[in-house]
Amino acid sequence: MLLACTGAALGAVLRYLLTTLIKRRYAGWPLATLVVNLSGAFLLGLLTHHLVSGPVLTFLGTGVLGGYTTFSTFNVELLALIDDHRWRALAGDLVLSYGGGLALAALGLML
């Protein structure tokens, strides 16, 4: 449990730093959450393929990548796009997040 908690704290800090950096340049579309979630899906696929179990996967997979990726922020941003009637941006975010996430997780598993 300590490994997962410590990793999650580190992942949350990494997400915060990357999100802050991306939002400085691209504030109009939820690009930061997309980048975080897609890179997290890829890395988790890669880790799952190479580290099937054990404390390293608990720390990096459950902890760091669990704290790094963010499903709740993704959903709040989708609701904001719906509220703003930005249907194309909503569709693009859904397709890129789910399709891209699956594709990158699969790529990580294959590497």
C-alpha cells in the first residue's frame, strides 16, 4: 500500500506539472488531459507487458500512473464541452481519448 500511495503522489505531481506547462500554450481545448491520459495508457501497456506483477508494477502502474492519469478531469472537461455546445471538440476528444488510449496501450503491450 505504501508503494502505491507514494507512487500516486509522484504521479499527481507529474500530472500537475505537465498540465500546467501545456495549458500555458493551449488553453482552449483539453489537450493537457489528452496528453496525460494517452501517455499514461501507453506507459501502462508497456509496464504491463514487461512487469506482469510485483512491487515495481504496484509502484509504477497502480501508483505513479494511477496518480498521473485522470478519468475524473476527462469527464469534467467533456461536460464543459457539452455545456458550451462544442460538439466537434467533444467528438474529437472522445475519439482521441478512447481510441488513442486503446491504441497506445496496445502499442505499449506489443513493444
